[in-house]
Amino acid sequence: PVAPQKQRFLKINTTSVTLDLLAWYGEGCAVLSIDIQYKAQHEKAWREYTGDVSPDLKRVTIHGLLPGSSYQLLTTAGSPAGSTEAEYSFYTPAKVVDNHMKTFVVDEDRVSFSVELEILLPVVLSAVVVLAVLVLVCLIMRKRQSSESSYGGSSTNGSRKFSQQPQQETVQLSDLEKLSTKRQSEGMEAAYYPCPYAMTRLSGEEDPES
């Protein structure tokens, strides 16, 4: 049999390859059997195609290929005149993503992100403002308490000093009163007991008259 050309024999897809068995012709001899083996470019061992490959089939499809990968295909066709081997190399195209669909997905992600941002941003800002107000109120209350405690301490000290001052003045007044009372008592004693000199002089004055 004569091996067909690659363009006629293979129909390559992203995950499969289809073999046109009618592309083999035997120059007057019918093709009785076809053996199919395949492997990836980097593999060493061949994989045997285990599907039905009868002469009555027109096409055979190998599934399970990877997109964007290189493969090798080995076919052996047998006829009464003999057998022929043919090896082919092919490349499965990569999956093509529709640009419109990709743009729509990206736009949808952006829209969802912008919506979430519009919802979360006011909530976060409100929480920050409330937290700042609470901190400010706490600082003001703490400052006010400290000022009131310092004022209360100074007023207490002032009242203590003021209360101690009248006590000191009272003590001083009581000492003065005791001192004045003592002087008055001493004056009264001096007036009550006459001086001896005066008594002597009075007695001397009475002697000339007598």
C-alpha cells in the first residue's frame, strides 16, 4: 500500500486527531489491516490504539490529546502484496479563548470589584470616624478628670492651710491673754502691798509734829 499525504490523512483538533483510512490505497490490492500507534513528542514508548480498526471503517478518531502539544503517529497498513509503515508528526492547536468573552469576564470582575469597593469604602470610613471620635472623647474625659483631681488636691491643701491658720492665731491669742492676765495680777499685788520706803518716810514726818 501507498502511504497517504499528511494533509489528506490527518484532521487535527485541539484534543483529538481523526485518521481518514480511505486515504490508503493499495494499487489494485485492498488494504486488509491497519495498525495505529501514537505518542507525545517527549515520550519514548508508543501507545497502541485499542479501538476498532476494521477495513470497513472509513475514519478513526484518537481522543484524549493535550492542546498545544506535539505528537507522533505510526501506522502500518497491510495488503496481500505486503505492508507499509508511515510516520507522521502533528501539533494540536492550543485552545483559543474568545476575546469578547474574555473582555466580558474581565469587565464583570472589574464591575464586581468596583461594587464591593463602593460598598466597603463608606463602611470602613464610618468605622474610622467613629473610632477617632471615641478616642477623642476618651482623651478629653481623661484630661478633665486629671484637671479636677489636681484642682481638688490644691483646694484641699488650701483649706488645710486656712484651717491651720486660725488655730495658730487662736493659740497666739490665748497666750497673749494669759500674759496680760499675769501682768494684771502682778500690778494688783504691787498696789496692794505698800513700799517700805514710803512707810518709813511717813513715820518720820509725824515725829517733828509730835
